Amino acid sequence: MSLPPGFLDELRARVPISEIVGRRVTWDARKSSAARGDFWACCPFHEEKSPSFHVDDRKGFYHCFGCHASGDAIKFLTERENMGFMDAVEELARAAGMEMPARDPAVAERAEKRRGLAEWMEAAAAFYRTQLKGARAADARAYIARRGVSAATQARFEIGYAPPDRRALTEHLSARGAPIQALLDAGLSAQSDHGAPYDRFIDRIIFPIRDAQGACIAFGGRAMAAGAKAKYLNSPQTPLFDKSRTLFNIGPAREAAGRVKSLIVAEGYMDVIALVEAGLAHAVAPLGTAITEQQLVMMWRLADEPVIALDGDAAGLAAAARVIDVALPLLGPGKALRFALLPQGRDPDDLIRAEGVAAMRAVLEAAEPLVALLWRRETEGQSFDSPERRAALDARLRALLARIGDASVRDHYRAALAERRAALFRPAGMRSGAGPWTPRKGPFKRGAPVLEGPVAATKSSALARARSSAAEMRGREAAILLALLRCPSLIEACAEEIAVTEFTQPDLDPLRRVLISAVADGGAVSTQALCALLDAAAGRDAAALLEAAAPAAQIGFAASGADAALAETALRESLARQQSESTLRREVAEAEAALGGPGAQDGSGAQDGSGMAPGVGLAIDGRLKLAAAAAQRDLCGAAITEDGDEAHLSEALRSAIEREIWVRKPRRRGDATN
């Protein structure tokens, strides 16, 4: 139906939006001002305790600062009350005392038809509930009992039973005046090629499917006969029912999801019923189809991060892959998905009945973000032992990133995937994320090298010489970033080394990540473009920041106009030194913690002649020697550009060595004891 020009504008002008919204909410008297047309209330789209829902009569709009729902009076009615557009316009017209323009007869006929079909759907739901109580439904009742569904839950979901007679429902509703064509249009009956119409659902447990307002729009049926062609059967597409735009249990789940700020998406009716029975009322399910774009939008209206609960087998992972492909273009800030993979071969109903609701909650709490499942899909079970295979992976990842519509989300996905890629291709043996070192206990294995006790050479080893001051580390990191900024081709040339190199400066490491992300999707990136990205990340002139941090002695290879080949050689040497010193710092910190901590002596309290617990001195000195040797190998032959003055040695390391922290000092008389 078309509306005359200006009709909607006049309608909005005549009816204050506060009048429409005020029928569904209670205004907060302390924050609202009727004189100014300024109103506040708790949001009707999500559960909250303090008012964040704002209505402005002067502008004719509402906006929630919690869930970001916004719009005019018509959108409020279509979103909150699930009205059609023309139904919302009609309600506003009644409130304004305006007559609706003459309706298109065809539109009026379709609306009247929908109302008639809805009445017969409710009558069918009542018939099925009655049949479940009869003698012929004994097997159905036994099955429901075996699935652990209580009488209260049966009533809550209005579970029924379609008897084995081919025309039981058709004859029942026909006797009450239902036209056969209406039963066919509603999907309650089906027409055979030869003969009278018959019931669509025969010998099945029936689950009514209701829309967000509670109207019965379809049915789902679980076959009782072992030889049935389809174990589960849904109503066909009808004027009332579009399975791509419907979720099972959407109405009750909306209220529950608002309370707990979460939504569980299961695979079928019985999974949802089992979750609700276990106290997880914020559960919905698609209706025998892969999750659609429309269903994702519905889910995000209920919760920002719905949790998709899937079987952990190959079929479940394939289903997750399909959801990922649908979701990527729709992702936005705060609108994401998580995936809870259940034990292989089990669905939520199986898990809850076998191990209880605590096991199900544990699976939900361990849900993985979409990016983790995306990475698994693209890499799991594959080999990347050649440049061509790695390039193919990069191409796939670039194509997936291009599908993400929101620029901010796309940038964060690029960074997250770059980190995973760097970890996947990290050279073998490179330490990453290892836990703190502890001295090995027990006897040495036959053939293992016997480490000597602490010696003076350890105190002046390459480990000590390699420790730079914080100022030197900051200068080197700034020089590395300057070189990359002024010669962007070096980022791609040294991508893996840059990705795995640890930066110690909290204001410089984010700039390193930005540079990696900027070239991760391929293509040339100019210095000017990189400067803009770094300025945004740093919140200031990034080039000036780096130039101020890098002293003249370190900035040579990063200077403007530096020879590209020499700059690359010097950059690789600086990255190698940075990696070496990061490793050494970690080794020393862990060694100091191990020696100075309570584990430095064995249970007997025995010590060797140096005052050290037996074996600890040998183990730590060996650890320091091994770390020093590794550092010496990394540093050997490098073109050192920094000042080599010993004054730059770490005060922390010198102090630790001079104080001989591995020696257990005897207590003096009068010391406090615990």
C-alpha cells in the first residue's frame, strides 16, 4: 500500500513519540522533564537497572545508550511490538485521530487471510495437546519421560501429539468450520495427488513454534515410527511462517537473555527444552536450517555475543564454518559470536542428562571467539611446509578479511590473524610463552652433562655484557620502527622477524603491531599512509616520537634516504639483538625468581659449602651459561651501532650478581623468625 506524500511526516508531528513509548515503559521522574519533552526510562529492548533509554519529543527519536537501539515511533512499534510497517502506521493514525488512506484491496485481503490462518493454528495446537493425553500417545509420553522433560516443561512448551490417523486433525478442524484451503495454506494439511487432503503431521510429537509475540505460526514434529522418512519435520513456508526469520523459543528467551546478558543457540527443539529444563532459559534454535543473516540479526538484538553450541565432531565444525561465512559481513563493534564445542557425539541434551548442568555451563564458559574457529578452519590438519602453501593461506585470509564490512573490526581481525600466523611460522626452537623455569629435581639421567658450580667467569659472561639499559632498549625499538616507517618494503621483507620480536616499551609495541597489520593484506603501503596509521595509534606525531626516542648513535640505518640493502642488513641485526636481549632478560628474571624464592632449598634444609641448596647452584649456573652462549651466538658478527660503554649494563643484573643472591645467608642473632 502506498501512502500520500507527507502523510508520515504529519503523523509523526501529531503524535509525540513519548506518547507511544510511554505506554510500554515507566518514565524516570528524576531524570525526565515533560516541559522540555525529554524523557528517560529503563530500556524496553534489554534488561537494565538504571535508565539509559532516552526519548526526545523535539526530535521525534529514541536512543538507548546501553544497547544502542534507536529510531522513531514507527520503528519502535515494529521493533518492540514486532508489528508490520502498515500495522504500526495504523496504530499511530488511531492515536493521532487521522484516517488511513484507502487501503489496497489486495493488501487488506492478505492481512485478513493471515488473521484467519492464525486462528486455525491455535485450534490445531489445542488439538495436539489434547491428543498427548490419550491412550494412543503412550509411547510418545514414555519418550518424553525418558528425555527427562518434566510436566511443567511440557506445559510450558505446549508439547502435543499428532495421532497416527491420516486425517485426524483435518477432519477435526473441518468439523469446526475450517475451510480445506485454509488448512492447506496454514501447512496443517497436505494435498495428495489422488484423493482427499491429509494431515501433514502423523504419529509425531508436536512442538508449537511461536513468534516473538507468542502467536503460533508453525509446528515441528518428531517422528515416533522408526522407519519414518524424516526424523524431524517442520511446517512448510506459509503466509505466517518463514523459517529463515524464525527462532524456536524466541519470545521467552528474549526476556531471559535480557536478564543474563547472554544467548545460547542450540541445534534443535529438544536441546532448547533440555537447556530450559536445566535453568538456562536464554536458549533458542534455528528451525532445521543453517543460521541465516536474518536470524543472526535477531540474535544480536537479544545479546551482543550469542554462544553457538555445536557438536565437536566434523559435522559440528562444518556447521560452525557455515555460520562464520554468514556472520563475517555482519560483524560490528560489540556484535560478535562465540562457539561452544561440545564433547564429540553429544548434544546439550545428552551432556546435561549424562553429567549435569554444571558440565554444560563449563562448555559454555569455555566458548571460543569466532576468530579462533576461523583460524582453525583455515589451518587445522594442513601442512605449510612450502612458500606456495603459505602464500595460499595468506590469500585465503586476505579474502576473508575483505568480507568484513566494518573497518574497525576488520583491522582487529587482521591483527589477530597476523599474530596467529607469526606463531604458526615461528622458527623451530624459538621460545614463546614458556612458563617460568624451575630447577630440575631428582638425579641426572645417564649421559647428561654435569654442570659445574658457580664460577667467576659467569659474572662477566656475554649474558651480563648483553644486558642493555632501558634507555638503550627504547632507542633500538624506536630506530627499528623508524626504519620500517621510512622504508615500508622492509616490513614485508622482515615480516616474520618483526612479528616474533618482543618490544619492551608499552607505547612502542602497539606501533609495531599497526605496521604489521597495515601490510598483512598485501599491496604497497606508502610512508605517508603508515604515518597516518601510527599517528592515530599513538595519538600524536608518531615520527617525532620515534625520532626523539632514538639517539643519534642508533638512528643511522633508519635515516631518510639510507641505502635500502644496508638498511635491511642493519635492521635484521637490530631485530636479532632485540630478540636475544628479550630472551636474556626473561632468563635472568626467571633465574632470580627461582633463586630468591622459597624453592631454593630442599625439604631437609641442607646446603652445600657455599650456603646454597644442593644442586641449585649447579643448575642455575648451567642455565646462565646456556643462555649466555645463545646470546653470544646471536650477537657474534653483528654490526653493533650502540655505545658499548659498560656503564649501560643492567643495574638489576649487576646487583643480583654482586649480592650473590643464590647464596643462602645465615640468620643473625635477634633476626625475626616466622
